[in-house]
Amino acid sequence: MNKLIVLFFFLPLFAFAQKNEVSFTAAAVRTTGQNGSVTFPALCPILQPQCNVTTVSQGANTAFAFEFSYARRMLSAGPAALFLELPIVEAPGHNVTTLFTSPLTFPFGQSSHLFFLTPSAKLKIFSSAPISPWASFGGGLGHLELGQTTRNNVALQFGGGLDFRTPLPRLRARVEARDFWSGGVLQPDTFVAGGGISTLTHNQHHLLFGAGAVLAF
């Protein structure tokens, strides 16, 4: 009985003393689309003043992703703790459809791949409580592939989640949501080789929703 009382009082202190966290999350990533137009150097008849303009739209798509993250506690004050974390997210190849319209309409399917590496600061409160909320913000690299087009862009990351204490002192369950905001995979120079001058929305949001496990040590 005495041992149970000691464990009850010192287990929260033990949990708070753990400085490192390694997590793995399985998630879905939803990417916002891009829209724009391409104007080709061609003369148009009077009855078709915009015959040389083609509109381009890339619909939103959802992909499976997985995230690995390492975090280390740097500061603590009362119930709050500041971590430096390194989230790494990858969404393997999945199909994306780009739609060209006017004067002809045709879909163009390609394989897409996403990778993000964004060092961040994470603020976590009530680390030893049954439920610990946290928020994260940072920035780094966004690697985007669409067919033969590859982009390396600066990516901002912001998000948050909840960690749930389990019967195992070092193991926690996690649910989280993050937004990786980066330049889009389609850029104005994508269509310049075809003789056109393009205008496209540049930035895209990559919204991640996932659940996983955290090992604290």
C-alpha cells in the first residue's frame, strides 16, 4: 500500500522530468488546389477574343501521410514547457488531377509526392496531467513533386494537438492537426516552355490530421 502511495505522488514528477519525446503519427493530408490561366502568343478572331487563353485548375486532394517527430524540452516554468521539435512528414505518391479548360476541356492525371522538414518550437502545458495540450510553430523545407515537376520551397508549419497519458509511464497517445504552408508545385515557369505566359495562385496549404503514439524518455 505504501509503495502505491509513493508511486502516486512521484509518477507525475517522473513524467515531467522526461526531456525527450519521439512520436510517430499516421495521418491524412489534404492539399488545397491551384487556379490560374495561361495566355499563348496567338491571334484571336473578333468573335473569340480569348481563344489563346487556357484556364488551369488543380483540385484539392487527400493523401495518406506519416510523420516522425523528435522533441527536446529546453525550458519549463510552472505547468508550461518549451520544446524544440523536428517534425518530418512524408506523403508517398498519390494521383492528382490538373484540369485544363477553354477552348478544350481535358483532365491530366499525375503522381504527386510531398515531404516536409520543419524545425519548430512547441509549447506544452500540463505535461504530467492525463491530457496535455500543445501548440507548435516553425519553418523549413517543403519538397513537392507533381509528375516531372519538382519544387523545393520554404514551408511554414503551425498546428497543435493533445497528448493522452496511458497506463505505461513512458507511452502517450496523440491526436494532432498541422498546416504546412508553402509555395505551390505549379509555378508560372511551368508553362513558359510551351510558349505561354501563366498567372497562377502560388501558395498551397497542406492540412494534416493524424493520430499516433509518443515515447517520452
